Amino acid sequence: MPEDRRARQRTGTGLGLLLALVLGAVLLTALPRGGERESGGCTPRGLGTVSADAGLTDEFARYGDDATRTDDWTGGDGTHSVRLPDGRVLWLFSDTYLGQVHRPPNPVGESYAWRDTAAPLVRNSAVVMDSKGRLESTLPAPLFPDPAPDQWRWPVAARVEPRSPGSPESVVRVLLWVRTAGQSPWIYGVPTATEVATLSLPDLRVESVVKVLDQSLVPDPSRRLLFGTTLVDKGGWTYVFGGDDGQAVSRPASSAYVARVPEGRLADPSAWRYWDGSGWGVKPRALRGAKVGSAFSVVQVQGTYVLFTMATGAAGLTTVTSYWSCSPTGPWHGPTKSFSPSLPRAGVAAYNPQAHPELDGDGRLVLSYDVNWLETTGASASINANVGLYRPRFVTVRLERA
């Protein structure tokens, strides 16, 4: 076992994507505020009313606190989801704690459920929710094994698509970020590659993992691209958004990129084409106006693309905002109205806002955000002493004209 893995498991550090997504804080260059309609026609949309989704938040707390098993999910970050054809929802997580959670003997005052400091930590996990919204099982973890010594895989966005174009058989395709252990400022790994895993249905067995974009030979790690923070399906194409790690070397912000792939070909590297500023080719170019952190989320609502991210500067630790565009290639307009999601206590940060369209209905949009201890000193003790500090939280959003 590599030394950094031994250290992480001894200390139970489980910070996951926190510094990569929070200290690399989440910025978008503000373009002129939208109120007009662009040629091609879409309605500017932004955040409207926002309310806590206690049902989903409490369901993850219930499942994580269940002490009947010791090999299942008790906390994680990097929250993504995909609805399966039979109605179940597959939830994907990056760094994940397993093990048993202990409940306080007297739940009065400053007392929280906790886990042992020796609780297992794995690089990724998958949890299955039944069609009625109840979490029921954790797949054997890690679901995606390390590709090489000192490397690991973080799952990001996923979708169900035909095994090949026109095939009647469906599979789950999961985008994976490969990172390699590194020194400061790459304490959460050097960007290495984007992969696509294929899972069978309905048993969710990993059939294959294919590398679609190798970045290991790009000399400057801050310019390496990872794709899959979010997916949008439109007109027989899957639009795959990604970014670089420019913020890791104290640049003002990272840049956003988008690729597109024909339906049924996510696992075919030759089918990927990248926006190059004027069309779709083999050399990605940053989207005009978009400066983002490592994780953001895009949805398409009645012809308008809406992007959710953390806000600029110090507010990036506490505030979610949105931008809009008439096209996945931009330009992006905003920021529109922001909101500050609820945090469980002082000294923690919100990060990684992700939309879950498969849970939407009646005009509402479900967003999750991850929370984690802000300070790295003593973080492992804090996370284990209060398991609620390392679990997703959910809100329901209604969009309005920006």
C-alpha cells in the first residue's frame, strides 16, 4: 500500500475534493447581466426560490447512521446520481468512509453520532436507492479499483445509454477522473486522465474501463483537462463538461470546456469531439467567459442552459450562484441571484453543487451540495467525531426569469 494511502487510512482524513473544489474556489468571470434574449432565442433563467429538501438529506443521514452493517457507506463527497431503467437511482461518491457509526448515548446538547478513527476510507463508492426513494445497499467498495500504484479514480457524472448506437440493450456509463499522488500544490492528486466505465444492467457489474483522454504527457499539470463534472443530453448528443486545475497554482480561476459524443458512444474515445471555439474538433478550447472550479453542474430547461457553481471569492465557501446560456458552448451570462445553503455548524464549507434532474418534478430542480470541515488541521478527528460533516445536503430550487 502506498505511503500516502497508509497515512490517510491511519488518520481518517477523508477530505475528498474539499481543497480541489473549495480552496480552488469556484469562480466564473461575470459577463454583462442577462435580461435580453440572444439571437437563436432562449429565456434567461436563474435561481428563484430555494428551500431545504429535508427528506433527501435525512435519508442519507438515516442510511449512514444504520449500524446493522459495517461495510456500507457512512459518509462521502463528490455526489452524483443517475436514474436506472427500473426506477432505482445509483448514487456515486468519491472519497468514502465505510464502517460502523456509533450513536451518542444521550442525544442532548453538543453530542453527535461518530465513527471510529480506524474506519475504512475508500476512493469511491456507489449506493443504490430504490424506486420509492429509500437507500437500500452499498455496492462492494471501492467500485472502481485504483488503476496503478499511487493513482485513484473518482467517479463523476453518469448516464444510461444504448450499449452501442441503435442497440436495444442499455448500460450505465460512468465518467471517472484519474489522479496521481503529488506534492504541493497537488496534495489532492495531479490530474491524469478521463475514463469511462461501463456497468451492466440490472446488476451494476463493472464490465470495462476505457481511457478517453490521457493527460499524463501534458507538461503543466495546471493545464490538464478532466471531463465529466456534469452531462447534458440534447438532440442525440451527450454534452460532457469539464475543466482544468489552474487554481491549484494560484491562478485567478480555472477554465471550463465541453465535449460532445453521439448517444451510445461515450466509451468510444474516437467519438469524442471538443469545442475549439468555432466548431467541434480534437483540440479543446476554453469556453468564452466561463471560469470555474473543478466541479460545477449544468442543466437544460426549456431551451436554456443553466450552470450552478459556488460564488466568487470568500463567498465561494458558503454561496451558490448560477449563470445561463442559450448553448452548451456559451457565452455564459451572470451571475444571477445567489443563495447560501444551510451549514451544520461554524468552521465548515459548502462545495460541489450538483443538479439531479432525475429527481425533478412539478417545476422543481433538486440540487445537492457537499459539506466538509474547512481547516485541514484536526479535520480527521472532526469528521469522525461528527459524521454529519461529511455527507451531502439537498435543496429544491425553482428557476425564474433572470
